[in-house]
Amino acid sequence: FYTCVISIYALILLGIHIATCIKSDWTACAAWSPPTTIIMLIFLAFEAISFSVFTAIMTGTQLYSIYTDITGIESFKGEKNDARHHSSFITSLKMVFGSQVGLTWFNPFSKPVNLITQNDERVTFDV
């Protein structure tokens, strides 16, 4: 998820850089010649698009696994574990990200608080 966000951010910065270079008739981009700059910008755009698409797909598959409460291996094997209690999507998200719903779910540096396990056991962290 974070790599996807950073790749989209790189595309936005790329667009701003291209707009700045074109508006200034390439005088603001004097570090390299215009053909060299264009080639590097094309490579950067290809890399950013590739990473954002790949990581968006990976994020989607992980969210789908959380939603269905089936691991990737169980999905590939075609197994269904009926003995396991299936939780709701929100409960499954809380098991993964922590019980306090909020913007801290999107912060890669925040520690999970009151993590809930599959058996409704609470695991607390010193924050």
C-alpha cells in the first residue's frame, strides 16, 4: 500500500516537473539536455506506473484475503476451513490493523493498540 502511494506521488511530482520544464522552455531544467531529461522522465514514469499497478494489485489481493478470511494458500488449495469461526470484514480488519479504527491504520510507524486475535484474546502493547 505504501509503495503504491509513493509511486503515485512520484507520478504527481513527475507531472509537475514536466510542466515546469515546458513552461520555462527547458531553462529551469538545465542540469541535462532536453532529450536526456525526457528519456529519464520516461524511465521514471514507467517505473512509477509499474510499481503502483503491481502494489495496488497486491494490496487488493490482501484485502480480499482479509475480507474472505481465507489465506492465499487455502485459496490455492481450494480448502475451506469450516471449523474456524468466520469473522466480519471489520473484525478481520481489526485483527490485522488493531482495534482502534482511525487514521493510525494508514500510518506505517504507529504501533497496534489492543490487537485482537482470532480467539478474541486481547494483546496490548506499551505505546
